Amino acid sequence: MAFDMPTERWSGKLNTVTIGAGTRTSTVTVGGASTLPFLRFEGERPNPPVVAMEVLDEPLDDMPPALAAELGDVVGDPAAWAKKCVESFGADLICLRFAGANPEGKDKSPEDCKAVLQSVLQAVGVPLIIWGCGNYEKDNNLIPVLSQAAAGERCVLASAVQDNYKTIAACSLADGHLVIGEAPLDIQIQKQVNILLSDMGVSPDNIIMYQTTGGLGYGVEYAYSIMERTRLAALSGDKMMSMPMIAVVGSECWKTKEARLSEEVAPEWGDAGVRGPLWEATTATMFLHGGTDILVMWHPQAVAQVKKTIAELSGEGA
Amino acid sequence: MIVIGERINGMFKDMKAAIPAQDKATVQDLARRQLAAGARVLDVNVGPTSDDPVSAMKWLVETIREVTDCPLAIDSTKADAIRAGIGLAGPNSMLNSSPGDEAKLDLYMPLAAEFGCDIIALTIDEKGIPRDANGRMEIAMRIVERAMLNGVDLERIYIDPVIIPCNVPDAGHHPGEVLETIRQVKLISDPPPKTTLGLSNVSQGTSERHLINRTYLVMCLAAGLDSAIVDPLDTELMNAVTTAELLMNQSVYCDDFLRANRP
């Protein structure tokens, strides 16, 4: 007897968002899906998920050896780091995070950060995500400088939160960038942030949603549920929940002891050079199933594995 | 809830004047305002304004089509006016409505099949409006049977259990019977037909029309009503719908839910 695959009819569809313009030599388009992730028998997903590799303006003090070995001597030179991510590891975008601007850390000036941004813009042609330091006051001084330095490049500015969104919204409008709306694993706050940004004049087509996530073993199930619920709301026609989603995987995974501990300390956990990337790839794969459109990742082996998974699940070469 | 905007109807004062005068601006303004307020479908009814309902219906549909491609519910008791309206309205239109007696169903179901449109069918027949839910369900089953015989997709059927004004003597039980019908219709078939309600009738001739309308609409939504023919320009009514949908977990809460979740 022939088997009829039961399918759901959805009334909504995800917004389609294109990142990159101006001097960028490539652009990235995400969103547009009319069904849950990878249900190819049920609907369309014209734009498969993409991988952004993260570059830090200042290297970590305690870079895990498994990561340091793979990235090599480019860590410490953001432009060279970004170039290697694109040319050697196939990054679709670069996520440039200005952790060094944080007043509790190196407290780098907006002008110093601007020079870093300009060097990265010159080094690579892929679109950029520009992520502030997370300190509201500092970001409100930093983001306008960075936004202006990249005017017309259609970058993604991060991140707007419920208590601090006006400056970043104004920057996106003035300089033609997209905005990441962030929520602390809370679907209601995510929706409210999207409304607040819309009220400021940011088109829903220029917003990407970010729920703070953890690494595998650290509450990812809850993040997955939130992502799934968000996607179901979008497919049911909720226009304020129809933006593509981004997940920050690399930095979260490499905080976990499971990814970091060396085999000398934890011999029963096996080779740290395999374990760390696997931890990151597994976390990323789970978020893919939750509906993430952009993954921000660190380890090149994890990136390669996840890109292969995306291709297979999207039906390429099947 | 699928909101069917009721305001383009010759029974209303502004439309009673606009239709014979061929006043396009009034019609188009009402179409735009209802859509902006959350209507997904616009009801189109020439009312008692014209000796030539076919021409009046054609003029109304063409006038509305100049400003929107939204689905139209072509509302008439005259089959030729319905046919003319649906022909012009195009795909996704609704036929509003067929009574539930066999003769009328055998007239309108083939028309719905021919145009591939949705159809509203009333639980009323040659004997009138049934007293209780059982009587309404008998007619609902007849509606589903005639739909299947005529090849009309059951998801295109909207059953209207017909509410009568709550101030009609000895009719106080009707609102409860309609609620029960809304619940039971969902058990008829798989997929079940949808339900709709010409809401404003419940408050006809009463002193607190808006309050009665929105209170009863929320009760019907809780019973599973899919759609209603209402005045979307009644802000309090639309706020009640938005809030009811939120409380039934059909939408995601946020502090600005009244704006964000407008149907």
C-alpha cells in the first residue's frame, strides 16, 4: 500500500534576509522557509543555514589547545584570522566580536576598534556580523563608530536588548545595517524586542533573532524548545516572530569543561582534540534542528562537520 | 479567528446611500479601514438598496477590487447575484450563504465546487431555526453530506449555527445551544468543517449591543469557533478577540500583545 506522508499546512513563512552589500564580494541570504527545518517533503527552505566563524578583536587569555593548534598564529591578528576562516575553513560570514572593548577588560577605545573593523573589512569579502562588548554604556559609544565605519556594507549589528536598543536601531537605520534582537531565552521578551525595534522604524525584514544559548549539557534542551516554539509561531502567521534565528555556538561550547579539559585531566573522556570539536558540532547540529539559520562557530573541524550535515539534510548530493 | 468584516452591507446607513449613488470613495474607504483593523475577508452585501442586485453586486465587487485583492464573502439570498459576485471576486472568495435545506444545498454546493470557493452554510431549513443543538446538528450533517456528494473540500465548509437575538422572548436558551453546536460540529468528520457566526444578530434590538457582541464572541471562541462575521471597526471587540486568542495559547504573549497579535 502506498504511504502518504502526513503534512501540515502552514499559513506563515519566514522573512527572507540578505546580509552584505557595498564592497562585499559575496552576500548571504537566510530565511524564507515555509516549514519546520529539513521537512523537505512538506515545504520549502530556499536558503539553507549558514556558518559564521567568530573572530575576536583580542585573543582569549586561555585559548583551549585544541583550538589554538587549529587556528595557528593568526589569533591576535583579527584580519589574518578572518582571512583564514574564509579562505581555509569556508566561513560564509565573519562574526567580529569586540570583547576587548569591555570596560571590565581591556577597555579598548572605539577608535581602536574601528581600525580593527576596517582591517577585517579589507581582508575579507564576506559579510560581517559586528558584535559589541555587551556593556550597554560602552556599546552605545562603540556601535555608532563601528556602524558608520561600515556604512553601506549591510552588516549585522549586535545586539539590541529590551533595555538597550535605541542606539543600535538608530545606527542600523542611518548606515543601512541589520540588527540582532536578543532575548534571555524568553520567547515573550524576544517578541517585545522585535516590536520595540519595529517601533523605532527598523523593518522586520532587517531583524535577526537571538536567544542566548548554552553548550551541549548546559540547558540546550530549553533553548531548542524556545527555537521550535518561535518557528511554530512564525509558521502560524505571527509576523513579529517571523525573523531568521542566529545561535552562538562556539564561545558557549568552549566554556564547557567537557570541551576544554585535556586528556591528562580527564583520560576517560578521550582525545581532547576530537572531543572539543565534536562537542561544538553536536551543539550546532541540535540548533539546526531547532530552526537556526546562522550558526556562529569557532573550531574549523566542527565547522566542516556541520557544513557537511547541512548539505546532507538539505538534500545536496543525496 | 478569521475575521469577516461585515460593514460593506446595504443594511448600514452609509452603504444604503453609497450603493445607489455609486459612491466609490465610501466603499473603498470601508474596505481599507476594515482590513487595517484586522479583517481577513470582506463581506459584500448589496442589501435592500437596488432593484437590480446583480448589477449592484458587480459594481460593489469591482469597486472593492480597485483597492484590494483580499478574499470577499459574496453575501446574497439571490443565486444570480452570488454567481455574478463570485465570478468577479476570483479565487479564495466565499459564498455567503446557503441555507441547510436539500434544495438550496443542491443549488449552492455545485456552485462552490465550480468556483472552488469556500462556502458558508446555515443550520436553518424550510422548518426554520432549530430550537436546540441537536436540531442544528441534523442540518450540519446534511450540509457535510451534500458537500461530499458535490466534491466540495470539507475544509472549505463554514457552518454557521445561526444565533437569534438574545432578547427574543422564550429564546434565552439559543446562545447556549449555539455554543454546543460549535463544539459538536468538530466531531462530524475528519477533517472537520469550520465554523463561523453572523455575530451581530445576537444583540439585535438590545441596549448594550457592543458589550453583548464581544462577550458572546469570546464565549464562542472558547467553544472553538474558527471565524465570525463582525464589525472589525469595533476596537473593543477586536481587543477581546486578540486577548481570547492569547489566553487560548494561540499566540505568543508580549507586553504589546494588543498591537502585535491583532488577527
